[in-house]
Amino acid sequence: MTDVNNLSPHQSIIGRLAVVGLGLIGGSFAKGLRASGLCGEVVGCDPDPLTRRLAVPLGVVDRVTDSLAEAVRDADVIMLAVPVLAMEPVLAELASLDLGQAVVSDVGSTKGAVVRAVEEAFGDVPALFVPGHPIAGSEKSGVEAARGDLFARHKVILTPLEHTSEQAVALITRLWRALDADVEAMTVADHDEVLAATSHLPHLLAFSLVDTLAARSENMEIFRYAAGGFRDFTRIAASDPVMWRDVFLANRDAVLRSLDAFTRDLDRLREAVAERDANTLLGVFTRAKSAREHFSTILARRAYMEPMQTQSISFIASPGGRVQGTARVPGDKSISHRSIMLGSLADGVTEVEGFLEGEDSLATLQAFRDMGVVIEGPHHGRVTISGVGLHGLQAPPGPLYVGNSGTSMRLLSGLLAAQSFDTTLSGDTSLSKRPMARVAKPLREMGAEIDTAAEGRPPLRIKGGHKLMGMDYVMPMASAQVKSCLLLAGLYAAGSTSVTEPAPTRDHTERMLRGFGYPVRVDGSTVTIEPGHKLTACKIDVPADISSAAFFMVAASIAEGSDLVLEHVGINPTRIGVINILRAMGADLTLQNEREVGGEPVADVRIRYAPLKGIDIPVDQVPLAIDEFPVLFVAAACAEGRTVLRGAEELRVKESDRIQVMADGLQALGVRAEPTADGIVIDGGAIHGGKVDSHGDHRIAMSFSVASLRAKGDIIITDCANVATSFPDFVGLAQSVGIKVRMEEGA
């Protein structure tokens, strides 16, 4: 078998490819690979005379036959592209032939039925058989519809078994990727269950709806005035009826489970319409709308979703410019998270203004929708939450996926530990590397049952039905997320729960609990909460996020001629470390129009350019500026002299190891930056152009965009897609105040 790992990108992979079944899928696979030059010869096999007559002139194959034995003779790869229920006789004949070391794969949309058919034909599933399923199609069918680019930017799911040859999987993967397909792996069982819900059930409903409407006497009028939504939904009813008949029969059990669940929900929806139950209808519609948007962004990379393009994003930041004008950055992410959580647990309707519509806070919003909370919006930062009370959450339909949001996962774990139902909290690749033992351990001491992956990392599996006991917990490290997690668990615990922190951390949870009418006692560094009270709905005006404002504070401080006003910025005393540190470095930064909104202090922040000097950052300011250090490192690089940070080991377990990643990036730009175990030493000096890897960390990406103001050449920052998690339209706002940064996809 060809070793695909040692081939150049355009070197021929195989001598002969045999494609059995030259319909839309098989024909497109054959045509695309024939055009790629990666196969010495492409042979087609099809029983239909017209298909055979068209296949060669259309450029689908090099030659065609109706003999399976002739088609697969001396083939290196055999692709089976016949309907699922027609697979059995084909497999039976294949089992009687000498296939040598040929790798066999298929394109069937139900994998369990195919695997069972292979076992019946061969006695066991051969190691060189790789089950597969391309999620692509068209309203058109037949060899004449074959397109070499049909699979570009579409998912192809491979479902290898435990004993499947890794080299065979690599070869089939290479062929699909040659067609620009996005190849992912799943188990056979997961594939069939997921596809039954996301593909097979929608097709069944579309066929049924069109059939129902076509049977009505006024059918001509119905179809004449059908709007775009109807056409979009029912388009799939134009698919091949024979193929879909076979699919539903082959994947019968999984389809029935999905159909039963849908029927139950549809019955409830009918009842809501009949009873004029507006709240239930709104709940269904808002959950559905937000889920679709949620899936289109955070979950776009999941294998079971419909094909979506997932290009990488880079920032190109050019030197020069100055920062001027007036701007308001997005709402505070920490407060946005907590407004959804406490509003959902409150009695009554909570109205939120200024909500951050970033992916992290939207993940929290989606989690509560999944637990039965009716939430309207967000629309231009406005969210309306119909609270269900402390004991009104419902079991979600599946795992709660929170994307890249560590805040969502850690705070939700405290709430979920006390619920009556089981839950699983999962996240993306980046979040799955972050430590969760810091919340799991004290929650277990309170009586929770929580399982984690290796080394205390996500996913978190939380067993419901456990009675929590209050506790006095002394945190080993300063963490607002751990403190908030335990206070939220304390809402349900028997007895009081006290949390003592070694250094001050943000106190949004305590402030917001009081805003919802829940008593909280603060005694020095200890916060105490007791059960037995309730949360009462209120109005929340979310201040602009000081962590987002920090990028522009530093930008105006380092770019000569800058004069910028940032409006309505939250200046909570536990969050103003960035202001204190910049002032200590010599920044010209003043607070104007100070006021209190909803229990949170806010102000307009004016920043004018001033030369900065290096400092030893006070240790007591570290927890007050923990999220702002990446951009403060940029300020240090532009300052005269040396800046030293100590006591910030927490930075090593953020979305990236922010100490090491920032040091690497600064060094790549010619700045002297030496990381230490718990901090960094930076000597100010010239910043050159260059290329920096943000490692998917939104704050790293934005910080190096700011650095361009003092750079001598362009700074190219890679892997910037996650900027949307905390700061939607960062690039647009940066450009509007004078930072020369642009975004490029696929760079």
C-alpha cells in the first residue's frame, strides 16, 4: 500500500481507482480525483447503459464497464457509491474476488447498515475497509450532474473501526482532502444517531410537508405564494426518492428515535398554539433561533454540522498612526455572563442593556436556553430574561457546549452541582486544555459528584441529586471564577458558604447578587452567603468592559499625538489594576463623569499620549489586572527602561500560556523579553515588523495589533478567529480611532 505520508502534495497517490456507482456522489468523486492527477487511471462501474455512455465523454472516468470484476481488477482503491440497500449484492461479489491489498471505502449515509453488510459478506470487516460518508449533495442526480468540486469545503465523516488499518484511513483521508473536503472521524453509532437527527429527519419532514400540501385542494395557490423560507426548507424534498427510502429503512432505529422526540415536541407546540400559550411559543422560537446562530459560529467545526467554511483569520497591523476621538467598547464580559445566570434564576423578568454579544457570553446565554429559560435577544445589546427561579432549571437535551468560555464552565459548574439532573459541560480544543480541578475539588468537598478528564480538564460530568453542604473555603490562589463558582453553589447549600481570597479579585458576583436582592456579607477578604433567600428580577445596564478598553488605553498612551475618550467604562475597584499600572508608568489618564450604574461604578476615561517608563509592577495590582497583562506587556515594550512582573503564574493557564506566548511574540519583533516562572522581564526598545502566532488567544491577537502603532514594519498576527469571543468588531473599532489593522481570511 502507498505510504501517503512520504508523498509530495501533487505526487500520484495510487495507480488505479475503481468507483462502483457513477451517480452524483460517485461520479463527482471520480471526476474530481481524475482531474487532480493523483490517480494513474480512474475506472467506473455502473449497470446503467446511459450512465456508461456518458461517463467518459463527460470526463468522469478514463474507462467504464458494467463488470464489477473487471472494474476492480488491480485497483489500489475501490470506492463503493451505490445505494445502501443495493450494497449487499455488490459486497457479496467483492468478497468472492481477489482484491489484493486494495483499500475499500464507501459513501453510504448510514454506517451501521453498511458495516453489518460487510460483516455478512466477508465474515468480518476487513482491516482495509474504511467506512465513510460525504455530507454533500444536490437537487440534481445522475452522472450528468457530477462535479469535481462538489465536496469542496464540505464535511466527510470517516467511521473506522478499532482494527481498521491506520494507513488505509490515511490514504482515504488524503483522497478526500485532494477534493478540498474537510475530513473528520466519528464512531459508527455516533454517526448514525447524529445524522438521523440532522439530515435524515429533516428530509423526512420535507417530503412529508410537500406531500401533505400537494394533496390539498388549494395546492396550486399554496405553491404559487410560497415564500423563500418554504422553498429553502422543502428544497431537499427534490432529492432522489429511492435513495432516501433506502436511507430511512437502513437507519430505521435511529430515525425512529429522532422522529419520536420531534413528534413529542410538535405535540407540545400544537398544544401551546391551541391554548394561546405565548410564553411557550416564544421559548421555542427564541431557543431555535439562538441555537441556529450558536451552531453557525461556535459549533461550526463540529463534524455533525452541515458543511461550513472554517478559514483561518489573520490580522495585518501596519505601523504609524495616532489614536483620537471618542469610542465605546463592548459591554463587560464578566457582568454579561452573570446577568444571564442570575436573571435566569430570578423570579420575574430581568432586562439587560449593553450585553456583550461575543461568543463567550452567548455560550452562557445558550446554556440557559438549553435548560428551559425563555430569553429574548440579544438585539443591539438588549436581552430580556424570563426567570424561572432558583429551582426552575430543567435538564438540558444534551451536553452544554460553552466553546472557549472558561467563565461559563467554571461558574456553571457551581450552579449545576446542586441541580436534580445530570449535566456535562464541554468546550472547544483550547478550553479542553484548561484546568478545572480548581473548581471541581472544592465543589466535591461541598458534596458534589463531578468527573473530569485527565489532569482535571474538561469535559466536566456533574451528577445531579446531591445535597450540598456549606463550607469555609480558603482559596489557594486568587481567582474570581472560583470564588463565584462557590458562591453560586452556596445558593443551594445547607448552611453558610464562606470564601476567603488571598488577594482581592473582581467582585461582580457579590455586587450583582445584592442587586437581585440576595444578601451577601463581606468581611475583609471573606465573602459569605447563606441559602433560603430568593433572587428578584431587576434592570441591568452593563458597563463597557475595562479589559476591552485596556487595548485602547495602551494604544493612546504609546502613539504620539493621541487623545482618546472611552465612554461608560466600568471602573470596579477590583478591576482597575490596568489604570493604576499605566499611571505608575507615567500615562496621562484621567477619569471623567464618575457615577454608579446598577451597583457598578463607571466613568469616561480620557487618555493622552505621554512617554512611559519601566516599573516593577506592584504585586498587589496583579490580580486586579490579570486579563490586561498582554497589552500591558506592549506598553512595557514601548517604555523607557525595564519593566518587571512577578506573582502572575495564573497567566500561564489562560487561553494560552500568556507569559510565554507574549515573550515569544515580542522577541520575534526584536524586543528583549525574558519569561520567568511567575512573570516576565521586558526591556523597552524598538519594535520591528514580523510575524506573531497568537495561539488562538484573543487578547494576544489584539495586543500585537496595538503594538503596530510603534512598529517599524507590518506585524502579521495569525490564528485570530477567537477575537470574536470577547470583542466583536475589534478591527472595525480599532480602524475608526486610527489603528491601521485589517483582517484577512485564509492568510
